[in-house]
Amino acid sequence: MKSNRFFICLIALTSMPLSATGIDASINAAIQPLTTILSSFIFYEVEIFGTSMPLIVLWLIGAAIFFTFYFNFLNLKGFKHAFQLLRGDYSKSDNDGELTHFQALSTAVSGTVGIGNIAGVAIVISIGGPGATFWLILAGFLGMSTKFAECVAGVMFRKVNPDGSISGGPMYYLEAGLRQRNLSWLGRPMGLFYAISIVIGCLGIGNMFQSNQAFQQFIFITGGDTSFFFDKGWMFGSILAGTLGLVIIGGIQGIARVTSKLVPFMTLTYVLGAFLVIIMNAEKVPWAISAIFVEAFNPSAMSGGMLGVMILGFQRAAFSNEAGIGSAAIAHSTVKTREPVTEGYVGLMEPFIDTVVICTLTALVILTTVYEPAMANDGIQGIALTSQAFGSTFSWSVLPLSFIAILFAFSTMLSWSYYGLKGWTYVIGESVFAENIFKIFFCIFVVLGCMINLDAVLDFSDALVFIIALPNIIGLYILAPVIKKELVSYQKRLKSGAIPNFRESHD
């Protein structure tokens, strides 16, 4: 009876017309008090030399700095080997797992590369000036070390199910890893907290927000207020949910087949477009690069000074590449390998692609086209500013940029559907029925994201996504010696030739 009521409620929700703004207001009013409490805790700000900084950013950046030194700057030294692994030099098809290194990376990157890379960077530059880009790049570089630790732990403590499928991620290495460290009493509760939080969080930041943004971009490219779809969010949402459902029904392998093609296409298209804009404005590139470095330490665009610019850059990078959140480890843990460290090397590339490459190119596009120090007060921010930057060089570029933004949103939903699914099955158990229930539920929220504006729900989910950094990083600190031991062993065997390079052996 209870389950019947549950499904009746779901059907009722998806049947709401777009005009039901009273529903929006009621839901927002109901959840706002809880959202306020949670957000005030997780995004609590402290004053540092007159500049506010969320404690969660300090938590993420502190971990990134620690792991960078702890692993002896592997984020700098590991590029060559990461490329070799992505190329398949050390891969065997009979290893346990479901995805290749490239597929795992594509799936994880699809979850981080998104609208935040297009809109978030523009906001940071408009507020903090060119110097914020320097700190954004540095934070992205440091975050590579945290991703390494997450991905190694994800593979080390993953669970191989009877059907050969893989379940992994922070909830599993928190439980199993801390049990190995004689901390069972702590590991299981932290794993449950992580799993429940990512299930709820994925429905907002990884679902409703993405579908809403995709819908807004679609309305823009189809005529704005005059678009046939302007008041038909339910129709666009249903089409989007149906398309998403066709992909996620195939599980992680179905998702990977799509992301391994979609992510390279999206990334290369955006990178090529950015390079073309930068080349067309090549005379401004020397100034842009100079401004990035000079104003990082002597900013003129904001009152917060150097520290304010640093905080803006660090904050945007931390929120963009999700290093420390642990979500990407859920995808990376499914890789076909017998060596956990290999996926750590591959995971290094994720913040590099997301933050160091794409965010930096976005910054250079803006700086070489439309940037003015006074724009902090003109109200143009986010994707509107990035669109203006591309459009100033190629007037036709706004439409392809909007299309890419829709693809970014879609790919993000694909990855986060899997993250939420694994959190869901960790809590209630592995079964085909349980998986299908979650997938249906996830698709329903895609439709809701296009129909109604639930700001409080989105803020609540946003807070939950970042609160999971607390147990995740605590677990990584505890597991750091185990990960380091595994890394030293792997490097010794790699150097001695005990780990064969199959590409070289075939040459």
C-alpha cells in the first residue's frame, strides 16, 4: 500500500503543468528552513584578512596540498604514464572490471565538465579580474593529487558482484578501508552518510539543475519567448528523460559507450572554438597572459586584494573539478585492471582537462575579447558573458555554444545517474529491481527540472554534494599510508619490468 501511494505521488508530480507556480512556492517554503540550516553549516565562511572564505573550500584545498606533497608531486610527474595507460599500453582484456581506462575517464570527466566551465569562469573573472585565473589553474593542478588518492582507493576496495559488475566509490572504501585500519565503527556510518547524501544530492545538482539549464539553452536557440517550447517544459523534459533513460538502462557500460564518444566530441569542439577565438584575437594574448600573472598578486579589479582573488580562483576550481568530493571514484572503480594505482594515474587527468585546460581557455577567450575591469558592475555574468565573448568574434558561435552547453548538461546527468545509483544500491542492496526503481525516479526528476523552479531543493542538494567531502577526505587521510604503500610497490615493479608494457612487447 505504501509503495502504491509512493508511485501515485510521483505520477501526480510529473503531471503538474508548467503554470503551477503555487507548487513551486509550496515546496520551496517547506524545504527552505532545512536548506538554510544545512547551507549555513557547509558553506560557513570565515574572515581571513578581511576576505570571506567558505570553510569547505579550505577543507578541499588543504587536502589537495597535503596529497600533492605526500605523493611527491605525482600530479606533475605522472603525465607520461597516464597517457600510456589511456592508450592501453598496460591493459589486458581479462582483468576484472567493466570499462577501459579511457571509458572510465570519459565517464568521470562528463560529470565535471559542464556549464560550470562556461558560466562559472566568467563569473570569477567578472568579479575577481584576470588574476583569479592563475589561482584557478593552481587549484586545479593541486586537485589532481586528491583525484589520484580517490581513484586508487576506489579500485583497491571495490566490490565485484556475482554477475561480474563492479560497485565502488567512497562508501565502499570508507567501510572496507577503515575496517582494514581497525576502524569499522567509523567506516560503515561514514559510508552510509556518504551514500544517502549523494543519492539526494544527485537529484539536484546532477539532475534538476542540469535539465533546467539544458531547457533554458534550448529555448534560447529556438526563439526565446517565441519558441514553441517556451511554456512546454514538460515536453522537452519528457524527451530529455526518454533519451537519458535509453542510455542508463544499459548500466555503466551503456553510459560509458555514450560518454566515450560524447565527451571527446564536446571537449574538442569547445577547445577548437576557443582556440579559433584566441587566434583571431592573438594581438591581445600577451596582455591576457601578463594580466593573469600580474593581477594574481597585485589585483586591481576587486577590493579583496590578492587574497580575495586567490579565494575566488580556488573556490571555482574546487567546485568545478569536484576533487575531494569522491564522486568520480565511483566511475573509476569500474575499470578493468588488477593494479589500483593505474586508475590513480588516469584520474590525474580529470582535473587537468576540466580546470587547467577548459577553464583556462574560457578565461583566455573572455580576456582577449570583451573583458573590461568595469564589467564587475554591469550585470553581465555567467554564460551570457561567455556567449558575448564568443559572439564578439564569430557572430554565429552563440548557437553552437548553446548546443554544446546542452550536451554538457546531458553528459553530466549521465554520470550523476550512475553516482546516485551506486549510492542507492549501497543503502538498500544490489538488485535489478532496486536499480530500475532508481532509474525511473531519476528520469522523473529530469522532467521536474524542466517544469518547476525549486531553488531551495537545488540549494539543499548542492550543500549535500559538498558535505560528503567531509567523510571522504577524512577517509583518504586515514587510508593515505595504504595508498602510498601501493604506489611505491607499483612504481618499483614498473621500473623493474615486472609490470609488462604490452604495446612495447608487440613492437
